[in-house]
Amino acid sequence: MTTVDKEKYKCILPLVASGSEEEEKDYKGPTPGELLEPLFKQSSCSYRIESYWTYEVCHGKHIRQYHEEKETGQKINIQEYYLGNMMIKNPLSEPDQEEKENPKESAKEIPTKNIEGQMTPYYPVEMGNGTPCSLRQNRPRSSTVMYVCHPEAKHEILSVAEVTTCEYEVVILTPLLCSHPKYRFRASPVNDIFCQSLPGSPLKPHNLEQLEKQQEMMKMPFRRVKEEEMHSTKEEKFSSIHKPVAVGSHQLLTVGTTHISKLTDEQLIKEFLSGSYCFHGGVGWWKYEFCYGKYVHQYHEDKETGKTSVVVGTWSKEEHIEWSRKNAARTFYLREDGTQTVRMVSHFYGNGDVCDLTDKPRQVTVKLKCKESDSPHAVTIYMLEPHSC
């Protein structure tokens, strides 16, 4: 082999052998329906929050799309649609029975979906009889829930897509399917190519040495370039799945049974705490935006006049410390509530736009409360105005 810099090497390609087909042929374990049964029996739900809607998948029961708005006096307005309801008692019984009766047929018909550019097998569960859709002569909404193997997952909602009007596809990552060989992603094994430099060439190609130095400087298994983060949209950041970077076989990040390289929750938290990912809320005239450690804005968008924005509060570490000294009891809250510990931290954002009613700058207290959840995407956000501005 010769590099672009005319460096010459003699290389030996590895022999690749795979026993996955034999494993599939010999598999006599539970069917995919039986593997997923504990999830349906537990009556557990998974959540995903996006910029406006929250999605709730209660496995074997229903799929709900909703938005909550809390008004002064703790009144809650809920806007919701059911994207599908389970219409039979045991959603897993029919496919399981078919598979037991004719295993050869079912093996041919395992559906796949393109995830991160790879065709990934999934187990479908159909849900119908949702909220009537006015755009389709009040026909009920319906959904296909696609269960995909991911050994590190906790039954997260990877995506919700409206494939045609009022018909949806929901992808769920679950470890329960991973013990079935037909539902694992067939990842290509990483094999070393052994190369020996020929006379007059360095031990390692110059470009490879430069690449390894760059990766060493990053000291991260994921390629996350700050400039790319700055230019990417909020929606892209929220739904991104991070791909592994191969910089030598010992440093390659692998998941084992799937190519889906990492869930989004860790990166989402990092981006939220750095202020690069912001939360949006509000359903009335005013919407609001909260960027942690930066600001809280209230805004209205109009096609004719454009965007009207009001600064409700901006972050200043010094102002927050001064406020917390005067309001020690409000700054940190910890209470044992039966078996659950309720934790809450309050941050002060001051120096907002001057208010016409009080002739003083607007200010806001942001309360960050910890709530236990099976899903890393379950977030609730609302805004109250107990006093003017």
C-alpha cells in the first residue's frame, strides 16, 4: 500500500469469520413478544419532551401527545391528542402465535428501519382508535410502535414521526429484545490490519500520526466539535445520536448488539447546563424561553410585525449570591416525602427590561426541581406571575 505522501507499507488483511447465522439458526429461546411481555405487564410509560409537545407512550395501553400550561392559581390547561390506543387485551399474543406456528415465515418477514444509515430490525406493535383527525374526515389517529434492541436503554422514545396525515411511527429503544439474535444489529467486527513499513518509509504514516495526536487532544470517545455545536439548531441537538470514532481498535466505542452508539440524555444535560440548549414553553399570546445560566425571555411572534421580545431576567452570579444571602430559605429546598426525597434549587435572574407597572426591572426566580423518572426526556416547564413583572 502507498499513501498520498508516497510512504510504502506491506499489509496483511485479517480473515473475517462470523458465527451469527449459526446462532440465529440454533436459537430456541423466547419470541420477541414474550421478551417484551414484562414491559406491558408493568404498565410502565416512557416520555419524550420536545420544544412544545410532550409524548407519552404507556406500553400496551396508549400513545398521548400533550402540552400542559399552568396559570396563576395553579389552574392547569391541557391540550392533548391520543395517537393510538391498544384495541386488544394482549397486544403480543397474535404475532407470537404466528411465529410459533410458522417460524420460517416470520424469519423472512422481520421488518427493518433505517436508523443512522443502517437497516435495523424492529418488532412492531400496532395501535389505533386514537383522537379523531379533522384532516381525514374524523378518522381516528393510529400509530406503529417499533421496538428496537439497545442494551443500554431504559425503554426510551428515540423518535416520533408523522409518516402520513394523522398516522405515526414511534421508535422505542429497549434492552429486552437484545437476547434474541434476529433483533440485534449485525455490527461489523473491528479487525486489525497489520502493516510493516518498507525501506525508506517511517514506521507510521505521517497523516495517521497527526490524526492520533488530534484525537489524544480531544480525550473523548465522541467527535463533538464546539464550532459544529454552535452552528447546529436546537432541534438537531435534541435528537442527535453520537457516532463512535475509530482511532485504533482499542479506542473504538462499541455497544455490542447494536450500532446505535449512545443515548442522548448525557449530552442533552451537558448542553442544557452550558446554556446552548434552551427550554421553550407557553401556549397563549406570550411564549417564553429559558437558557440556563444566561437569561429568561418572554416573546410573541407575528407574521406581519415579526418577533416582540421582553427580557424577564438575566443571569449574574454576583446578583444571585446577594439574593441567596437574603433569601436563604428559598435558595435550597430538601424534604423527605414518604419514600421520595424532594430536592429543589432556586436561582435568581434579575436586571430584566423595565416594567411599565412598577417602573422597576423585571426579575424571575427559576426553581429547578428533581423528579424521579424512567425516561431521561421527561421534563415539565411552566411560568407563573404571582406579582406584576
